[in-house]
Amino acid sequence: MIKIVKSNERHLVDTESSQSYWLFSYADYLDMKNTHFGDLKVFNDDTLLAGKAFKPESVDNKEIITIILEGELTHEDSTGAKEVLKAGDVQVMSAGEGISFSGMNLTDKDTRLCRMWINPLRENMAPTSNKKNFDVMSQKNELVHVAGQGYPGALKIRANVTVSIAKLEKGQMFDLLTDIARYVFIYVIEGELDVCGEKLEIYDQARINQNEPLIIKAESDSFFILVDATGKY
């Protein structure tokens, strides 16, 4: 199965402080046919306006992965972490028994980020927070694993899930093995992709659950996020 979800099908939440596109049913956006894909529960494409802040949140028993695409985010959470996340930074918060966090844009430019929530393998563990910068520009045409288990350099998460990013030049391609037990999610940040013969344009997403090899080809210079998850559809 390959399901393509076009950019105009995303749910827009537009406030005085941010513009957010929600790819799955979340908070007051209710769509029982779009609650998750495998263990991927939330995927939001957020723009936080200059000088504004997100509403503080409290979450438990989720792995929370944030990828900063542009600008800066001043982050604080209940583990004691106080840090500035910049473009190229990836942050993993393991909410465990509960974590509270806030994010502010203290600059004069907008900040763009993607944030996802993932079901953990074990619940009610102690919360943790870690970050790392990934220079994807120096690793063009490679699938860069930024969060997961068993990959050198990747931030550790408490889930059977791998989050990767890639900058593919036009004409370059990946041929990845997958099977029916995996749920592969692709979100296009820049450019255009051909995924197993299906065309994805900017801000489109693919949801893939199949035994056949996964072939991803860049139709133009492209940047995308790939989530390889387990769970149930």
C-alpha cells in the first residue's frame, strides 16, 4: 500500500503566534480516519513567528522529536534543559512519566520546525532530553539517521522507530528494503520526489506499508524527512 496525501489535505491551525500544519488528528482537530500511521502519532509542520512563543505543553509516554529547519527556538523543559535550538539541530525528548516544555522565538525572524510524537516501547520511565546538530548539507545523497536505535551518531529514542533526513540532488535515488511489518512515512520539505512511481511535490506525504523495495528518486533537488516505524495502521 502506498497512500499519497497532498499538501492541501493538511490541517491548518493559524494563530497570532504561529502557523501550523497538522498531518494527523491532534488536539481539537478530530478525524478518526487519520489518527496515526503505525507508531507515528503526531507530525506537525510549524512556523513560529518572530518574537512569539508556543503555548506550554505537558506530555507523557511519547517520544518527541523536533527538527529545526530555519531560525532558532529557545527551549526549556522540566528535565532542566535550557537551550537554543538552531537550524540543523534535532532534539529528542522522551516524555516517559511526564514532561512539560515551552518554546520561544526570541529573534526577529520566523522559525520553522517539524515536530513528531511517537509511541514508546515502555511507558512511565524517567523523562530525558537531548539534542544534536546534523550537517545534512555535508552528507548530500545520503539517508542521515537522526534518531533511532543501533545507528552510530543518531540520538537514542525509546521506540522501534528510525527518523531520518536526506538532501537528494536531482536524479539521485535510494533503494530501501522494507516489509509489511514496517510503516514508512515520507514528508517532502523541498523539491519533488518519485516514490515507487508516485509523484510527491513539496509538502506532500507518502504513507507506505508493503513488502516490495522502496525506491525514492529525486525529480529535482529535494529535502525530505523519513520515518520508519512499527505498530498498527
